[in-house]
Amino acid sequence: MARIVIAGAGAIGASIAYQLAVQGADDVVLADSQRVAAGATGKAMGGVRQQFSTVAEVRLARESIGFFEELGVPLFEQVGYLFLATTVEGLAELEERVALQRSLGVPVQAVDASLVDGLHVEDVRGAVACWEDGVADPAGVTRELVARAASLGVDVREGTDARDVVRDVLVVAAGAQSAELWPELPVRSLCRQLVEVGPVGGLPRDLPMVLEAETGFHFRRAGDNLRLAMSEPTPRWTEREEVDRALVADWRERIAQRYPAAEDAPVARSWAGLYDMTPDAHPIIGWVGDGVYAACGFSGHGFMQSPAVGRAVAEEILDGGSPFDLSPYRIERFAEDGGVFPEELVL
């Protein structure tokens, strides 16, 4: 059997390695130039949602939720995702997306936002929630996948450049560094940051991930803190992982307005990481060269979609195809007229 070397031990690479081993591959190397979950996975928000704006992204998320449910607490807490709309236009867009999501089997429903204790909702015109969704520990989940893979015989090598390992197949799953391994990949780095404020007294254990539909501002419970994130007004196309202090100040004002109990909560920590972005914010999954397979460009959604991706990629590499349709994610779409269908919910 061919030797398969995976470049990148984040959530995507770890899931592929695990699924390859489950499906019978007996010569798999999972290599990372740093360590397991050292890149974007270890710096992620940790949301797990099915509420996207395109069929392609909903399908990946829908196929992944069962794995997270199997993991359960403490790696995954099914507290739900709550989207808030504060304008007529925002509510209309939210309702349009809900129709798509429901048609694909996502149990999203209209709710009364006041059901979340402590949430300021006087300006909210409507809200929807999917209670199957929730929050997870990205690094913890990835370490669990790596441990399972290793127990099945996968050779895990930290501090190793995958290009230096003898192989028959190279799987490029290196996030924002993927284009360094295969320059033809249209993947570039976008710096994004997160902030935690706290401790915040009285945080409910079942606080959902809360998102403002119009602004993209969102937050979740992380222990006794609140973890904040937001789509930035000016994209930072850079490989530098830097925190913008002006954004930190802005987000503190936003959380004080939306969740008043956090008004005086100090900044506990802030950090930045890199999204591996494609032109349409959908991943590239498939063969990109002789013996080279890509699974990258997840544009901030990789962790939550990694279970479905890992299974489908393993099936395609080992069996030549997968029951899960991977055709929307091929690199060839960027050379075809009309082949780009942008995902709008890049949070």
C-alpha cells in the first residue's frame, strides 16, 4: 500500500490521518513543522455551526455535527448558535438563509432572543437558533484525533517538514502555509484576532454562541470569560499575527452593549491567527498534481468541518471516490466561468 504523508497536524490533517487509519491505510505519516494544533486550530474561536449561506458549506457542516455530538463534554458543548437581527434588511437576509438551511435538514428555528439571560435585546427585530450547534475545544479535539490515529498505527512526527519524508502521496493540509508547499494553490493568509474578557460573574453554563447578523460581532463563554470576535472592517492580508488594539477597544464597547454584565470586565488575553482564504471562501479539496492532494483554504471553517472532510478525503484517496460529493471544492472551479459561489458567513 502507498505511503501517504499529510502536511499539517491541525484539525483537517489530524482528521484525515485518523480516517485513513480507520479505513485501512497502514502507512500514514502525519507531519507538522511545529507541533500538533500549533497553527490556526489552536487559536480558533471553537464554534461548531451548520448555519451557512451556501449549500456547499451547509453540507460539510451537516455531515460533521454527528462526530462532535459523539465527543460530547468537555470537548464539545451543544449550547447552540443564536443569530440576532437588528434591522429589517438583516432579518430578511437571516430568514432567506434559514429557508436554505432547513431545506438541507438543519433544525434552525425562529426564537425569542430574550430567552438568553443577560442579553440586551431591545434593538433585536428577530432571532434564529440551531440548538444542535455549539462550542468546542479545537486543540483538545485535534489532540484526541491524533491520539486515535496514533493508536491505529499512524506515524506522528512533530517538528518535521512533510516534504522531507519519503512518500507516494502528499496531502497538503497546512492551512495558511499550504501555498508554500504547492504554489499553484490560490490560498492566502488573512490575519484575524480574538479577545477574551473576564472573569464575568454569573455566566450561564448554556450560554449559546451569540452573533449579530449585521455586524458579524459574536461571542461565547470560555470558562468564566467571554471570547469575542468580529469580521474586521479592513481585511488584513498578511502573514503577521498581530493584535489590533483599536479593535480590542471597539469589541469591549460592543460586548458591554450586548451583554451588560461584561461592561467592566478586563481583557484577560488577546491573540491573532491566520485564516487560509480562497477567492470564494470555500475550501480546495482534491488532487492538484501528480501524487499531491489538497485539503486547505477553509477560510475560517476548517475545524468545524474537519470530521466530514477527513472521512471524504480518506475515501477518495483510498477508493478513488467518496459518497460525499466533493466536486464543488475542486481547484478547477477558479478557471471556469461562473464557478465561484462565495460564502457570505465568514466569521
